[in-house]
Amino acid sequence: MSPLSHRQGSPAFLKQLGLIVMLYSGSEQRITAVMSDTADQPPDQHVQSPIDRDAALMRRIADGAPDASRHVVDTHLAAVHSFAWRMLGDRHEAEDVAQESFLKLWRQSSKWKPKAQISTWLRRVAYNACIDRLRKAKPTDDIDDLALADATPDPEAQAAQADVAAQVKAAIAQLPERQRAALALAHYEGLGNIETAAVMEITVEAVESLLGRARRTLKKGLAGLHAETMEN
């Protein structure tokens, strides 16, 4: 029996496996919902919008409030770093991109305009930084980053998980930059198509097209892995 069966997978591994299952499920559903059922309902005028809340937070950062800066870092750093790593495949490069993104945010605090949420703004900056680096840098193979912190201690199962992760990572790395970004934001970061479009500064229809093309390419490239997973 394959070590892929009868075990509790790590969150990272389950994310990879979930992508494979999604690709071959035969469903035409979008990777993420465009908006919730309540999105068309008018907002409560007494409830501050996320954009307004972030604008108030940026004003506090501009005024030098250290707790406001810490809140932004605690809330958004992990997501920005994760997205950059998905794009670049190199943990150190991702750390540099995350640091650059936050430095730009601090510099922007005194002239912040409430047109987007902080999360969208940071991901947009990180996205542009990743695209620049991808066009300049040589390919990397940061295989150490495939280690799963909470993987099962069974060596055979660990090897199987690492093999799945390596194959999925390699397939994603072959995607064009914009398809890779859309997949990273929508599938791995869990953004809706509207926010993904805002980050990439494209239309929702363009996001859906990018995701569709990425899904078809990965489905073809991971066909053998899917067959092995389903057999076990």
C-alpha cells in the first residue's frame, strides 16, 4: 500500500493535494467564489468599511504609533511572504520582497489614500516586485522549502509527501508569471477573484481566464500524479 494512503497529512501537503483533486474533480466551479451571497446587500452606514479602517490605521502609523505598525506586520507579513515564496520559489528572495513591500507601505503612510485595503496594496507591491525579480533572476530550486514542519514521522510517508510537493511545485514553476500569480493568490492565499484582480490590476474576467489556463496546464502536467493518488 502506498504511503499516500491512511495517514493524516500536513496542512501544506493537504493544500497541494487539494489542488490536484480540484484539477481533476470535473467541476467547473471557480477556484474561489467571486463574492458571497450577501455582497450585493447595501452596507450598514454605521459600520466602518475595511478600507476606512485601514485608512485610520495608516494615519496612526504616520503619527508614529508603534502598536499600529506592529498590528499591520502581525496581520499581513505571513501572507505577503507566502505569496512571494509561491511566486519566486526561494525563501530568502521572498523575505526580501516582503521587507521591501512593508518599507514602501511605511513611506506611503503620510500620503495614504483610502482606495484599497492594506492587504491588497501590499500584495500588489509584492506582485510587482516578484515579476521584476523573475525577469532578472536565474532559476532557483529551493528544495529545502519543501520540508513540511508538521509532517508524519513515518519516513516513507514523508518521502511520498515531499515527492508530491516537489512535482506540484515544479509544475507551478513552469506556468507563465501571471498564471502563477493568479493561482498563488486565489488557491493558496484564498483570495476571491475580485481581490485577486485588484492585486494584479486586471479585470475579474482576466483572472478567470488566467486561472482556467493554469488549471488546464497543471491538469495535463500532473496527470500521472493524480492517477497514482487516486489508485491509493
